[in-house]
Amino acid sequence: MSSRIAQTFIGLNGSAFIPFFTAGDPDIDTTAALVQEAGRCGADLIEIGIPFSDPIADGPVIQASYFRALEKGFKVAQAFELVVQLRTAGFEKPMVSMVSATLVYKYGVADFFARAKECGYDGLIIPDLPVGYEGDAVEQARKHGLDLIFLCAPTTTPERRELIAKRSTGFLYYISIAGITGVRAALPQDLEENVLDLQRRTKTPVCVGFGISTPAQASAVAKIAKGAIIGSALVRCVAELTQQGVRREVLVKEIGAQVNALAHAVHGARG
């Protein structure tokens, strides 16, 4: 049986829009409300970042959101409880967790994967778990019916691209730039070439993240990739609205409007 992520991509005529939210920033209840609103406003799949004190690939905006959540006492268990809450409330769209390998191994690989599946996650992205060194993570993902999504960078060698293309399930996460997450003024010139190269190597959808922030950029990505992932632009707006002291309902509606514009740009990119 194909996964909920695979079914989502099969059901799309064009590309998927994937927003990222930090669990617990500004608080878990707001994160849950943001995920639900994003689903209503056109998001096809949700990525949820689990705060960690030493983020690997995250830029300053997402790092700051992690630190805010941790300062308020965030625990990994809350990232599981969040998904239980959402699934209990009837949220059906796929959810994947972006989580550090340190947290997974500290929890116990088998136990983490089992708990993630039990709660309602559909897949895991472990950015500091390089393909070829993943131990029994692939086996555990298969055992528990989770997609394990690997990252590929512009600097990844052809040999390793081939391996990543074979191992990644659900979708393959292409990092558009050789660096950390964050808003960029323009997309890299080699983006299309690299996405097409990866897509020739696998039937698994290739999605692009890092550096996408505007509807125009999201549309450009969606014309060549199967999905556009946007995190820092939304996380920054959440932080700004929180600092302004706006009510949760206002914050959620504002982010929902941004998600709607981005989703519309992605879905309309291929006509």
C-alpha cells in the first residue's frame, strides 16, 4: 500500500505546496491552529520542525524559533502530542517531522519511529543523517510504514545522488543552495538543471526547499519540481506577529492568508 504522502502526490495535477512550522513557537496550541489553517488554505503536506539546541541546516530565523520554544520548556513528547491532537481533530493531510538525528538516537531509533507512526506522522526528515550512514533507520521506517526523506544539495556528487534517489521515499528534498535555510532574493541559476537531474534518477517526487519565500519564487520552483517547501518566511512572520502581541486568531488568519497565496502560486504554476 502506498503512503499518504505518495497518494497526495498522485492526486495532484501539478506540484505540492509544503509549509514548515516550528512545533511550540509561540506555543503548541498555536502550532496546531496554524497547521489546521494551512490545510484549509491549500497546503498539501505539512512539515513540522522539532526544536533542537544545535540545529544543523537551519538559518537564523528557524534557529531563533527553536530557541524560543526550548526556552519555554519544549519537550520532544510535545511534538508527538501535537500530531495526536491534530489527528484526533480530524486533520487528514500528510505531516512529516524535521528532526535532528541526535534527538532520534537519544530517544531510541526503533522507539522514535514507532511513536511517530502511532501518533500520526507520515514521514521523517533527518537532515544530519547522511545516506549510507543511516544504520537501521531505513529498516525501521519500512517496518513502521513511515517515509524517510533524504536531502540532496547542489554539491552532492553524482554517485551520492544516485544513492539518495534510491533510498528516499515519499519525496526527495532538494536543497536549492549550498548553505542554511533562509529567505533569498533570487533562486539559484542551476536549480532547474539539478532538479531535472535528480528526477531522471527516481520516480519519487523531487521537492525544493531553502531560499523560497515569495509566491513568484514558489511558482518558479513549481514549474520544474514536484513541490515547493517554504519555512523561514512563514516562521519569521509568526515571530513578528507574536512580538506585536496580536491575538492567536489574528495571527493564524494572517499566516493562513500567506499560505493561501503561496499555495495558489504553486498550484497554478503548471496551468
